[in-house]
Amino acid sequence: MEERKTKVLIIGSGPAGFTAGIYTSRANLQPILFEGEQPGGQLTQTTEIENFPGYPQGVQGMEMMDQLREQALRFGTEVVSRTITSVDFSKRPYRCEDERGDVYLADTVIICTGASAKYLGLADEKKYNGLGVSACATCDGFFYRKKNVAVVGGGDTACEEALYLSTLCNKVYMVVRKNYLRASEVMKKRVEDRENIEILFECNTVGLFGEEGVEGAHLVRGKGTDHEEFFDIAIDGFFLGIGHKPNTDIFKDYLELDEQGYIITKAPGTATNVPGVFAAGDCADPIYRQAITSAGTGCRAALDAEKFLMSNC
């Protein structure tokens, strides 16, 4: 077992993590960044990104994350291709242990572990990932202009996704498992009043089909009942609107989390309830969940950590 000390430990490697690495390494804080189970974060599972400033022709998700990683390395961020599996924030320096059992004692910690989209668990979701399956309408809706798409879910998230897509797409189906929408009354009315949104109640998705990408979905209405009915809908995009799960389980004994598990930070900064521990990106953002907002909070967390170190070390 190895034990090392560092001024800044960054947990996570999406836009927030690498941006925090760029800023803290430029401040000569010699940060150590753990990439985690998915190096580069969710964007590595995305095809083309067109809404991140500085890429007028768009950029592939993997390419952009490789460039962010290279930039962080250029300024001196030490990138470790392992995962932090446990932490002890009861006293400083904070103790963080990786899967090998190596221990890192950190004066400050910046948590950028992100959030994972919830999926239905269909094999076809993986098969068509990046080929018509998406968990972010804001990110990918542009590619489905004047096309037909489906959104799975009946809560506020699904309604928001459907409403956004309805401004771009020819037709939006909402595939709702129950016989009602769980969303707020305001959101329900907006969806019901939108002419190009069709709500398919009591429906479950059982599969997707298509040659080079999604061309349709296999649905069942009234699953397990005496009026069970199987049918298909023709769509070009399949959007998951059933929420996200923040990757924060290992911090729950020390940090204040909201009901969904997102880390609560002290506005307007990125500080958590533990002095010297900061959170950035999707793990602390249940609202926006965009690459650019994650990068912005990564910058803020780095500056907050630098200020903390100047006052406390």
C-alpha cells in the first residue's frame, strides 16, 4: 500500500474534473486527478457535440475529452487511471483510497463524479447508443429536426424533454408506463396542449429496431393484462427521460445530499458542508447537466480550493 500527500485531489474526469485540473495545475497546486470507471465521463459516449463553445463545426465527444485531458496534462495535472473507492472526510488531511488500496491524503478535494442517466435495461439501448438513443434532448435534439422521436417517462424531466423536442421535431411520442403523467400540473398541461406531442399511456418499450440506427420501437400497451397489445412506432430518435443518478454513494456518510443524492453546495460557491471539500459538475447539478456548465463549475471549484488553501495551509 502506497500513501501520498497532495494539496488537491480531483475525483472524476469529465469537463468539470479536467477543467479543475487545468486551473489548479496552472496555480502550481500539483493536483492529482482520478479518472474513475469512465475516463472522460458521459461525453465519451456521445457522438457529435455542437453546443460547446469553440467548436464551430462540432466535435466528437471522445475527441473533446481527449483534448481536455491533454490540456490538463500539459499544465502538470497528474492523471491516475484508477477509481477512488472510499473516503474519510472526518478530519484533514482527507483520506481517499483507490481500488488498489493506495491512500491519498489531501488538503482539499474536488468531487466531479458526475451523474449517470437511468436506462430501461434493454439490450437495444446499448446497441443503438449514439445511433438514435440519447439521454439528453438538449444535447442531441438538434440532430432530429423535422423527424419523429420518442421520449420515455411521465415525470417533469420527460415532459421537459418532450416539450424541447417538440420545437425541433415533426412528431414526439411520450411513452408512459402508467395511465397518467406524474409531472406537475403545469407541465402536464403544456404537454397536453402541444399539438405534435402524442402521449402513449400504459405503454412499455420492449425493443428498438433499425439497420444503421434507430428506425422504430416495439411497444406493448397494457402489459400483463387481458387487453395486452403489441405495436410498433416509426421513430428516428429514442430519448430517455426517466432521470439521472448522481455518482455520490461513497460520500453519503460525510456530505449533505439532496433527496436524489446530488451534493448540496453553498451558493454562490462550490463548497460542501465539509471545509476544503468542493463539488462541481453533474454530481452537484440536478438542473442543467451540460458540458459547458460542468466546465464552468470545475473552474469555480478550482478557484475555491485555491482560496481555501491560501487561508488554511
